[in-house]
Amino acid sequence: MAVINVTSGNQAILTLGSNAALAVPGNAGGLVVPFVQDITINATPGTVRYSTLDSTSSSAFTTVNENSVSLNILVDETVMFGDDSGNVNTVIDRGLFRTSTDKTEINFSVLVTGTGTTGDIYIAGKGFIGGLAPTASIDGAVWLSPVELICNGELTQTVES
Amino acid sequence: MSKRTDIIGRITTNIAAHTNYSISEELPFDSGGIPLYTKNLNTIYVDQQEIAVEELYSTLDQGVVNETTTTINAYLAVDAKNQFSDIDTVVANLLIARNVITGTVESTSDYETEIAEDVITYTFEYNFITV
């Protein structure tokens, strides 16, 4: 057992792609989101609680999973607004902002360990970019923004082989 | 051009109409361990700037955004008993000389005074934070 140290710069990497293959960690065509301050993977089963007369505590059953990935970034101009290069990975072409306003479904992966080589674990899924709220202040000096990836479907855990 | 140079330029402009005062660009400004501003009253001396760099943001991909704090001190000594009538204006002009530095996150200036042997010494401190 060991904790996963994220200080080396090659863990907790978010890669976006307009299809699942492009979003695989290490794919040269993927968009690696730079300047991520923090990232949270939310994998939450929906639950319904109920009470019965023969029990002093409530019970629960699960419904559907509600998954998302949330992060905070320092805004990179090209990543946020796209490079309009006609790249096959439309997230690179359009940028986070227009991909969000276009309501385009994208694929993503979050590399949990390592650099995308054999044995490394990543979480993947697909969904929509939301939660963009770029903020600038003279104290902050740079543009900051939260980002939320609202998952459409299940998150999957993959071990690189 | 260094911030010290910019400050000296703006002070020179700001005190141009106050002919009782002058500014020296000399470095260092001491003689035998005695600061020259205590000998040359009504002359402003600007010390070398000091710079400190701190991390403002760090990111998971080891990106770093630094903020740089530049501190500059300036000194003016005057006869405490026979101050010129425009000393308050000169002091105010020295304080607002900081406005010459642009592109800052924060820009401050203040001063302290000390009286010794009939000489009042104004010590100005300019601070500029840039990213």
C-alpha cells in the first residue's frame, strides 16, 4: 500500500478528446488541460432513504450514479478559447468555452498514477463541460476558473497495459 | 530600466519646481559609514532596489506563477528647526512618485521620520508587487 504522491507533475492529469481514443492518457492528439490547481472525481451513487416501523434507523437503496469531475484552473488562453486550427480533436479547435456553450459531448480521462504507461491507472468517461466561471481580480493577477465535467454515463477505471 | 531608475526619474520631475531640494543617483551613498543624506541636507538619495520572489500559484503539472516584490528605500534629511515651507508638498510628491511604476498588483509607499541632532530624516519605502 502506498499513498499516491501528486507532486511530481505527472499525476492527476486531465486529458480531453472529442472521442474516447483521443482522451486516453498519453495520446498525442488529446488535450492535456494545463495549470490545474486541484481536481476532484465525484463518483456518487444516488440513494433513496426510507424508514420502516421495525427499525430504529433508516434504510437506503441505490438509484443511478451521478458522476462528475470538478477542477480549478489558471486560464490558458489557447485551451480556454481554442486555436481554431481545424484539429480533429474539436476540444483543441474550439476550446473549453465554446465546447461548453456548444453543449458538445466530449470524452475525458484523469490519470491517477504515473505517466500513462503500463500499470498506470486512469479514470475515463464522457460528458459535457460546465461550470466555467472565469474570474479575474487585481489581487489574483491571472484569470482563474472552475470547470465541471458533467458525466453522461459511468466512469470507468482502466489499468494501462 | 529598473524600478529604481524609474522612481528617480519621477522624483526628479516631481521636485523640479522645489529648487531647495535635489536628488542624487549616487550609489553607495555613505562616507566612512555615515550616510551622505545626513551630511547633504535636502538631497534625496534612493537606495538599491531589493527583490523577493514568492510562489503565487502552483499547479499539478508543476506550473508556477510567481509574484515579485520590489522594495526601494529613499532618504531625505532636512534641518528640523528650519524646514522649508514646501516640505509637506515635497513629501507628498515623493510618496506619489510610486505611480510611475505600472503593471503592478499592488503599489504602496509610506515614510517614517527620525529626529537626531536637529536633523529630521525621512525614510521612504516603496513596495511594488508584480506577477
